Amino acid sequence: MQDENAIAIEAWNTVLYEKFSRFRHLLTKGLGAHSDELFRRHAPRAGERVLDVGCGFGDTTIDLARKVGASGAATGVDCAERFIETAKGDAQSAAASNVSYLVADVQLAPLGGPYDAAFSRFGTMFFNTPGAALRNVRRSLAPCGTFSFVVWRKREDNPWLHEAEKRVREIVPVVSHEETSQVHCGPGPFSMAGPDLVSDLLVASGYERISFERFDADICIGRDLDEAVQFSMALGPAGEIIRLAGDAGRALQPKVEDALRAALEPFVRGGEVWAPSSTWFVRAMNPQKPR
């Protein structure tokens, strides 16, 4: 497991960090639509200590810190040191004094605590051993502490990713993780799309009072069609297929660009590209008595 974790951590510290930084203006706003709605439905309480799992750039950590107020605190944790470096700089610029960050593999490392609540926006789907990660988060929670996390629902309800993936699969040879020495992100964005699977994982990890709430929102994946094509070629399953295909993927990029342009054009709205997305808000509680 540690070898697989090291591969994923290297990916997030190198090629994925660079791609996410390139399109941060789209990702923060688009993904933020989902975390904003979760916070609206289940607002953190003043004075709480909250853990932000897979915090990335740390925008959600700063948001959590503001919501819990000066008497509370938010701690962001991510396996990628470069994301945490950026997050610390942003927290300093925002004068967020009740924010702290930790570089750690959530599947293995101590997370501190006890926390009143834990949160994750699209950070749980990339664990190679999700059961280990979920158990570790639960151990960091106080009795009756809650873990709320956002995951993508099925591919078909997320055309902002799936339409690009379908077109790329028709053109570019798919290379599995086992067939390449290149780093990769881990299981992928739809690994927790099935509520039965996720519920079973949470029960096996010791959680109680598990619930799922659906949320749909259109998100902007490009300020124009050209940017949306480049975004789709860089990130998500389509971007991974192209990158892992190496020279073959690069040689086929002109054909891929034409196919993506045709696939994404129906989503153009007022010059920008807005596509449907769909998530689960998953919530679970740490039992009052330790198991």
C-alpha cells in the first residue's frame, strides 16, 4: 500500500499540482458550488474544531475557519506538500489566524484531534485504501463527531467529465496504471459514486447514522470553448488517458481537440461553457461510545 501511496503522492505533488494550478480559477469556483451548498445545509457551528481532509489549495479550510469563528479552528490536511505550501500562503494573506495545515497521508498518519467535525470536498475518492482512511478520520473525531464529504455521483450524471472521457476513449489508446511507469492519481473521481459501496465502507469503519443527499449544479469549465477544451484535455479521466498514453496521446491531440470541441459546444452559454454536475453529500457520525 505504501508504494501505491507514494505514486499517488508524487502525482499530486508534480503533474497534478501543476494542472490544478493552471485551472484553479475554474476549479475553485466550480467545485465550490458543491461545498457551499453542503455548508448551507449543514453549517459548521461556532467554536467547533474541524478537520478538512484532502484540503488541496485550502480554500475550504479558510471557509470553515470563518464559519467556526475565532473560538473555533480549522485544520487542513493533504498528502501533497506543494498544495499545503500554497494553502499556507493564502491563509496568511487572508489573515486567517485560526487555520493550520498538515502534510500527511490520511490513510496512515496521525491526524491530531479530537475534532468536532471532519469535512472533505472531493478528497476521499482518491484513497487507495479508503477503509483505512475512513477509520483514521473516525479515530480523530470526538464522540458524536460528524464526517461530511462530497463525492461525484455516477459518470452519466456528470457530463462535464464524462463527455470528454467518452470522446477521448474513442481516439486515444487506454493505458492502465499497471502498463506504465508514469505517476497517477489513484482510483479516480468516480470511485465513491455508488452509495451502497460507500455505506458499506462507512459501516465497516465504525460509523453510524449514515446519510446521502443528492445535489446537482451546472459548473463553468471554461470562460470560452477553447479553454473548456484545454481544461478537458488536462484534467479528469480524459486528461489521464491522454497523459498516460505518452507519445501516442500527444500525437493524437489535434484529433482529440476537434472531438472535444464538438462534444462541449452544446454546453456553451453566453460565451462560457457550463455543464451539469452531480454529487452526493455523505454524512456519518462517530459513535458516542468507542468501538
